[in-house]
Amino acid sequence: MASDPQRVTLAKIAQTAGVSVATVSKVINGRPDVAQQTRDKVLDLLRHYNYGGYRDDLRSHPTVELFFGFERLSIYHTEIIQSVVDAGAREGIAVVVGRRGDHDPTADPAAWARDLAAAGRRAVIAVTANTLSPAIREALNRVRMPLVLLDPESLPDDAIVSVGATNFSGGHAAAAHLLSLGHRRIAYLGGTEHAWSNQARLHGFRSAVEAAGARVPAELVRHAGTFHAAEGIEHGGRLLAVDPAPTAVFAASDELAAGVIEAARRRGLRVPDDLSVVGFDNTPLAQVTSPPLTTIHGPVHEMGAVALRTALQLAAGEKIDSHHVELATQLVVRESTRPPRD
């Protein structure tokens, strides 16, 4: 039978556990600098005495941080949030979303990591344009906070766990589809030029075109700098101004593809009669563009589930099968592509 919580003090719990009052306070506040064996003993006593109605939130309501290293999120990012939150709901895990505009880990990595640990995070799933710096990774290691990169734009080193998609195969499939329709003058509109994912999509695209005996002229390759629709309008318009103009465009995101469709409309071109367009990701946007967008399905919901499951395995000290996992992409044909005009 638990004792009357009104008669139990921190000093009593500390004395019973054989630790200091300060240590008990650290456990209550989620501080990471307490040995796990000591933490477990104090938590058991807090539950036993029902101190202040205390419940072990770190065990009953575990949380994972989903961190975005971007100040501006895209439609694709909202799909990532949905995928990880859904996976968390199935696992009984709460997901807390943060972004660089709210919390910048580069400013003080140690403080950021301590705050995450104090808030009860079990692990960090990061979506970022660049591999997190060694200082950030070291800070997370100090508080025993596992890190998983989700769909990284930059190729992570072997020490970092990541979950992504087969970007090369996706780029190859997009080009192969357009080539099968008879297109030979095909443009590529990418996002961040030096991002690994962007380069993989471009190389896959280029390999299919060149294998078909065609070529990709330099003037038909542009990088918008981001994967957003506004840049798709601007850079799509520049691609369409090339003489002779491309008969098809493969854009490295659905948002960029939607921008290309709008750029074509502004020039009096009809999709797909005058121009075929293929996107990447298969976000909900692809189904509501006019016309509905042919795109490469990125397995974002599967990636979110794998990333969360992997993060929890690492947090539990379990061995994982692979540090780098890539899930398959797939072509989804809708109404934005057709054979070119004769």
C-alpha cells in the first residue's frame, strides 16, 4: 500500500533511494545526468509513494523529436509529419515537431540536446538539407539521444543512421516513361543543386536518356535552389524559353512540377498537349493539379514508419540491421504526360 503523499517529502524519497535530494529533483525534471539504475530506483519510489500525483511520463508517454532543419516547410514536409505521427500513434509514441526557425541547434548544440533530454525525448528524427554537424551529433551522444536522418538531402557518413528513397531509380523511371512516349528533348528541373537526393534523381534521369541514345543538353538542366512551387514557376519559365523548347520536363518535386505547369500556362502552352510534365514524391498536390500530375511515388509513409521504429530500437539499445535504408520509388501515371506532337 502506497503511503499518504501528503506525508512524503523529497527528502524521504532521497533517503530511501540512498541518493541526494538534488538527484531526485533531477529525475523529476527529466535531467539526463543521472545513471539509469539510479533513475529507475527513484522512479519506482515516486510511483510507489504517488508523490504529488507523479507519473513516469518518460515511460507512460514517451516522445520523439521530429526536427526540420528548414525555416520554410513544403507540402512534402507535411507528408513526412503525417507519416511519423501516424507511426507514432501505432506505437503509442508522441511526436513533437520542431524546426530550425524555432530552435536552432547550431547556436548551442549542448543546450539543445540537454533541453530535448529534459523534455523527455527518446530520440531525434531529423529532416535537414545538410548532415548535422559533428558538434550537434556529439551533443546528442552525450545525452544518449539516438539520431535518425529521414530522407536526407546530403549523403550521410557511415556513423549516421538514415532512411531514404531510391532517388536514382525514381529519376530513371521518370525519364524512361517520357522516352517511351516518344520524347527526346526532355528538360530536368532540380531543387538544391548539390543535394545528394537531387543529384541522384538527375543521374538516374540522365542515365535513362543517354541509354536511349539521346542527350541532355546543358541548357535543359536547371536547379531552382529549393523544391517549392514559386521557384518552379520562375525556373520552369526559363526552361520553356530555350530555343528549341523541350517537349517534356521532369521536375524533382511535385511542387516544382506544379510551378512548371503554371509557367506553361502563362506562355500559352497546354499540358500535356504541348508539354508533358513529371513530378516527384506523389504528394496530395499531384492529384489536384490541372491536369493531375504523373509523378514518382516516394514511399514517405513507409519511410516515416521505418525511421520511427529504428529510432526506438536505438533508444532501447537494440541492434539495427542497417545504418542506411532506401525504400523503393514507383512511377504513377496520370494525365500530365502524352506523346509529343508530330
